[in-house]
Amino acid sequence: MATQRHLTVGEDWSQDLHTGGRTELKYSYRFICDEHYYGDGCSVFCRPRDDAFGHFTCGERGEILCDAGWKGQYCTEPICLPGCNEEHGYCEKPGECKCRVGFKGRYCDECIRYPGCLHGTCQQPWQCNCQEGWGGLFCNQDLNYCTHHKPCMNGATCSNTGQGSYTCSCRPGFSGASCEVKVNECASNPCRNGGSCTDSANTYKCTCPHGFYG
């Protein structure tokens, strides 16, 4: 007995009948692939794995289906935390974001300033670009002392003189480094002949006794 036909791979059984002379042969058959082989001719090989060489399962046709969190031809590339900077961050397992040297932050999108930088920023790692009003290698020298500290008192005008120093131009009637001292115009006893002195802004007034004037 010999017969020839095209067999389709599948789990379903096919029925057939072969007769000859006084005999009759009924039989059932099916064509299934060995484990890990797929396709019409069982020519596609796919074995699920979860190790350094891949993280995947196999589809009905033997196609590779990456496990959650993995990508690439053989699912060997982890998918990093969404938002992780592609240039400055990387991951060794799904969902993480590890920063390369010189960067920090949840998404590795912040550069690390020069060590010791106080009032500066960076656009690239290890920079210390001083904010307005600050200078020096570490941006720790106050170039705008007047604005930051307002040292001059009593309405005086403040002028920066560099690197944390300043001068105050006092209003009439005040003195001192910060114009904190009110000048007493009567302190020098300017009134004569027993006159009484009254202090006022940048001047004084004498009240003369009887018989004197001026």
C-alpha cells in the first residue's frame, strides 16, 4: 500500500480509508512538530528563554515575542524608565535609569556642577557658570553686595565696589559706614552766650537768651 498527499501541521486528526481486494484499512493520522519547532514544514525553531541571551516566548508561528520590559531582535535590550535621557542615561534591567558620569536626577538630565560651586549653574558636567551678581572660581564672591544684603541705612545710596565690599552715600544728618549714625548738630555746642540748641536734619537752631540775637 502506498499513498501520497500533502499534510498540514496541526493537532486535528484526519481520517482515511484504503481498500484493496478483500481488505479495507481505516486509519487516522496527524502531523505535529517536535517541541520548539514551528511552521508548515516544522522548519522554524524557537525556544523560550529568560537569561542573558534573551527574554522571550514563542508565538503560534514560532515568532519571538519579547517579555514585558525587553526589546531587540532577541529581546536582550532592557527598556529603560520612560523619560530616561537616551544620551546621558542607561539601564541594565527594565524600568531603571542609571546615570553616566557627570549627570544626575531621576531621568539623568541634570549635569553635575563643579565641586564646591555655590551660586553657579552648568550646561555641561563640571561647569560653574556664575549667576548674576556672583563671581570667582566657585561663584562664591558677592559682586552685588548692595542688592543681596542692603547694608546702607536711613535712605542712603549703596554702591558696589567689588568682591563683597561697598560704600554708602549718606543722606544729610547721617554718618557711619552704613549711615547708621544720626549726626547731632548740637554736639559741638554751636550756640553761644547760653543759647539753647535744637538739632534738625543737617542743621541746628539756636534760641538766644534775652539780650542776644544771631
